[in-house]
Amino acid sequence: MFKTLAGRALVPVGLAVTGFVVVCCLLLYSAIRSGVNDYAVSEATNLADTILKSAHYAMLKSDRETLATIIRNIGEQKGVEHVRIFNKKGIVNFSAKADEINRQLDKKAEGCIACHGGPVPITTLGTMQQARRFKNSASKEVLAITAPIYNEPECVNAACHVHLPNQKVLGTLDIGLAQDSLARSLAIIRAQMIIFTLMTLVLTIGGVTAMLRRSVFLPMQRLRDFVERLDKGEEPLPENPPHLPLDLEKIATSHLELVQKSNRSASNQTTQQ
């Protein structure tokens, strides 16, 4: 393949174009996936904040029945894998799953270690620190948000249940959202990008091949045929070389003049004899 001009010209071009397109598509897909995941975390964080605001009044009035109903109704929504509220001791007070209530959580678990990793618990987390991804017992990918429930002046001054002013965090809301739809969307984007990459490669390499064939290979073929005719001594000799690009036409003209001079010299020697 590399012994021919076409092989030496097309193979490196094809490899370079293929590598460039593949790298660009991988970088683009990575950026899209990162953006989609960040958006999913942002939406899940907003949902957790909405739940806390919706349950704020019930918690302020210590209305456990209303709060349990809110948590249970949210847990019944499509795509919600779990939703629960546990106190600072790690005991689940409210959950959409009845078997989780009053269960003690391990502070070294994945959702707790972000705050309880050191000797002093962290009381403030950024948006991305609140999020974690894992696979549940059903092998489903879940995006979970851990949102602290902060002590507010209304909580400190509430008549029904009093919290100490120096207690900054009262508990935590933990909500897990299934990522099936996100995984399907990313799979569709990945398939579309693969198809786009293949189409780009075919069109690009096909276009480059067509241009090289028209601008290089065919003129070179005509030059080779012209030179072979001259070397075979076919009569009559052409007066002008075929229409070729300027550089190739100079080569053809030089070879034609050389053959013509050689023929004239041979003719003069024959005449003298």
C-alpha cells in the first residue's frame, strides 16, 4: 500500500483525520456528560431545598403527622428512590420507607462521611459536596443529595420544642433520585455522536480522496502515460504535452524536449553515415 503514491498520500491523511475527529468527539462527549451531570446535581439540590421549605412549617410546629405525609408523598413520586430525614445522631425520624424509621445510620457511610470524616463535623457543604452517586440494592444508579437542616431563629424561639442556639445543624434531609432517564439520554447522545463521527470520517476522507484524485492522481496518471509513450518511441511524437498542472507540465515538456533532441541527434548520425 505504501509503495504507491496514492497509499502514501491517503493513509496518513486518513489516520490524521480519524484521530482528530475521534479525539474531538471524545472531548465533546466528556464536556456534554459533565454538563448534564452538573445540571442533574443542580436540579436535585433545588428539589431538596424545595422539600425543606415545604416541610419547614410542619417542622416548626412539630407536626410529625404532616411532615411524615409530605415525606411519604414525595417518596411515591416517579424517579424518587428514597427520601428521609434523620437527626444529628443519625437516627431516621421520617422516611418514605417504613422499615427505615428509627434506624441508626453509620456516620462512616458514603452519605455521612463528607461531614463526619474529621473529628469535628462539617456544618456547611457546597452544592457538589452534597451530591453522591451509587448503585442501590437493585443495581440502579442513584444520585443522592444530602442537605443539612440548619437551626434558625424560629427553631430556637419555638414554644413547642426548643433547640439550643449553638446547635447549628438539627438534622439532615437525604433524597435519592434514579438516574435511568439520564443514562438513557447520555446513551442516545453517545450513539448520535458515534454516527456523526462515522459520517464525518466518511465524508472527510471521501472528499479528500476525490480532491487528491482530481488534482494529483489523475494528472500524475496522464503524465506517466505520456512519458511511457515517449519512451516507447511511438510515432508521431506529440508536439505538446497534455494539459497538466504547471509543475507536472514543466516535467512533461522537459521530457518531450529531451526525447525530441535525442531523436534529432540519432537522425543526424544516420544521415552522416
